[in-house]
Amino acid sequence: KNQVEQSPQSLIILEGKNCTLQCNYTVSPFSNLRWYKQDTGRGPVSLTIMTFSENTKSNGRYTATLDADTKQSSLHITASQLSDSASYICVVSASTNSGAGSYQLTFGKGTKLSVIP
Amino acid sequence: NAGVMQNPRHLVRRRGQEARLRCSPMKGHSHVYWYRQLPEEGLKFMVYLQKENIIDESGMPKERFSAEFPKEGPSILRIQQVVRGDSAAYFCASSPPPGQARFFGSGTQLSVL
């Protein structure tokens, strides 16, 4: 069964500090891994997408890593801001043979990050 | 270039009524996906549609739920005879080919009284 596990479940950090969120997955066959940011009451917004061959991808203060061998990913946030308070969701896509592309996504439950002044 | 538009943002229904949720994909996107999210839970896939076709509805309950994406107009997720357990946030997403970035709407929060 395809699963995505995230840790920690929640995290509180001071403004300006760095943090790292973790994601472990058991999705097969693997296609790509995505990190999304979801503000309360809003839809998820894509931060990064990584394929099998990519180890690191950055988007501003967000840096995602992927270790396809151990099936782990991390999201590092540098110099956190109050606006970073949100849920961060790890999403893994499985390949399909249907010809319709890799549309099956497995979502983690997210890490709820609170940045306080 | 407007993003994925969902309406209404909030919908209140009494048990037994019908709920209709609408989703207009981003311009140029012909692939639409519906997800359901319960509090403290991850998004769960419901249905994947292309224009006028249901590609995969394996995540959608067989009873009371239906979805369509007509040639003209928004995609509709329809829930008949709603029950309290249908209360959730329903998100729509769209993409060009499915392997590319998927853009989400702001969701419809359905509350069943």
C-alpha cells in the first residue's frame, strides 16, 4: 500500500530560525515527489517537484532534498518568517502504465509549522 | 491568468439535500482532479476527469457521489442526499498533462447539519 509519513506532526519555531521537515514514503513505482504549502482554509500551493534523478531543489528560502534509495525527503526552511506558518505537505506520485501519465498522488498528513515572533 | 476557481467557498446543507461543488480549471488545463480533506488528515483522491471523460473514479463512493467535466463550463462534483459524514473540505486541482505541476483551488468547505 502506498504511504507517505511526515514528521514532526507539528513544530513551533522562533522567527528567523531554520527548520527541517521530514518525509518517508513507500510509493512504488516512484515517479516524483512534491512539497506543498497549505495555509489554513486555502488550497495547497506547490513549492518543489523532484524526480528520481534530482537530489536537491531550491525555491527561495525552501530547499528540498530527495534520497530515492532510502525513500526519504526533507524540506529545509531558512530564516523563517511569520508568513511561513502553514501546513507543509509531502506528496508522492506513482508511475502508471495507463498512458495517462503519473496522476496518482499519495498525500502525507502534513507538518503544521508555527513561526512565532 | 486566473488560478483554479472553486465555488462556493462555504456550503451548508441539511441532511438529505443535494450539494453541488463547482471547479473552473486554470486556462489551458484540461485535466481536473477532486480531493476530500478531513481535519488533521491528508487529501484523499476522489476522481480524475478530462474534458467529457471520467478517467478514474476509484476514490469516489459509488453511492450518492458523481462528477462531470462537460465540454463547456466548470467541473461539477455532486453529492446527493448528504449525510453528516460528508462534511469536509473538497479541493479541486487542475494540470496540463498529469505529470506536471498541479494547481489547487481554495476549496469548498461543506457543512452538513
